[in-house]
Amino acid sequence: MTEALPRRRFLIGAAAGTAAVTTVGAFAAPDIALAAPEAAAPEAKPETTPTGQVATAPDYVPEPMRILTATEAAFITAAADAIIPADDLSPSGSECGVVTYIDGQLAGAYGAGARMYRAGPFSTPQQGAGEQSPLSPLEFIRAGISAANTWVKGKYGKELDGLEPAQVAEALKAMDGGKAEFAAIGSKPFFNALLQLVMEGYFSDPMYGGNRNMASWRMIGYPGLPATYADKIETYRGKRYEVEPQSIADFS
């Protein structure tokens, strides 16, 4: 990230604004400078790591994909790790399960556009309005990945997952700025859709496949989903509230 927008501040802001998506491409992405992955932090156990100091999980193993092809998963992995590189604050996007989350969403009702109106007519949306498309979210992301890899290969000679970290960041910045020329869809709407899914996967409840070990919650000091804070008011009055976060599974 740039000095004007440090990575931690950007991700905390993104956490506050991340919400469910009902229309693919209908969300705006901030103008960001993507960071190249940095060296992972020393090995540490999430259960004993202080808030905001979660190291890369050494036991991470990618899960089998439900609907994404190997090429699509590799593209999303490269993009997620450029947007959320591993450092002393958290593991990388893919290590946090972002790809698993996106695969799960695209394999279900959201990916099929089950709650979207797709009968048309479609027109070029006004500035600030949502993207209009007959494609389902799965079809949109698939078309975008195919178009992106074609553009990237024409420019760099390799698909996105084969590039150096600096080249991945450069390519994604071009898409974010709408400067990458895609044949079928706009590069910026595609990047916006992909970024939204990456942020959702990073900050979601772990039951949906992302936010592995609640790494992002620990990074920003989010306590998770306790039923009530009534019994904590007196104990923590005027003090910083630092506790182990709890997910939906902890209350099941």
C-alpha cells in the first residue's frame, strides 16, 4: 500500500464497509495501490498471538474447489495474495481461506444469481449506478478471469499466477483503473467484483470458508459474535476490550 494509505488502515476501513452483495459489479472499489507480498512473520499460534499480531499459519493446505477450475483458482489466489499479502499482521489472503470462500459463494445460490433479476433490458448504467449484465455472478467472474488472463498474457507473456509479485500488482492496478482492455466486460467492474469477494472472504465468519483461524478479526481487534456485552461493561469500563474472538461455530 502507499504511505498515504497503510495496509492496516485500509483493511480496517474495508472491514467496516464489507457487506453482502446482491448484484455483481454494483459495488465500488476504492482507488488502492496494491502491495506486493512481503515475507511471512515468524510462526505463531493464533490462540496465543496478541490482537493484531497473527502470523502466517504453517499448516495451511488449500482445500479442493467445488466449482472453480484450477486456472480460475490460481488466478484468484494470485490476486488475493497481492491485495492481502502475508506480513506481521496476518497471513495472506489465500492462507486465510479467501479462495475457499469465493469458491463456495460461486458454487451456491449467489453464484447462480438465484435472487437477481436477469431478464433485461440492459443498458449502460449511469455513473454511480450498479453494473447491468445478463450474467450470473459465477458467469461474470469466469468471463472476467478469462479476459484478464488473455490480457495479462498478451502484455506479460504469462497468466496472472505466473507473474512476479510486482507484475501482479501492476496488472491489478490497471484493471482497477479500467486501463486493461478486456474483450467482453469492463476490467474495472470485474476488479470491483473480485475485490468485494476478496474482502468478504477475508472478514467473513469462518463458517463460510474464509477468515481462517479468525486471523482478520484478531488483526483489527474484532471480538466476533458474543451474545451480549452486558457482563463486560463494568470490568472493561475505560479499558481496551481485548478478548479471543468467537465465531458462529463457537455458539453451535
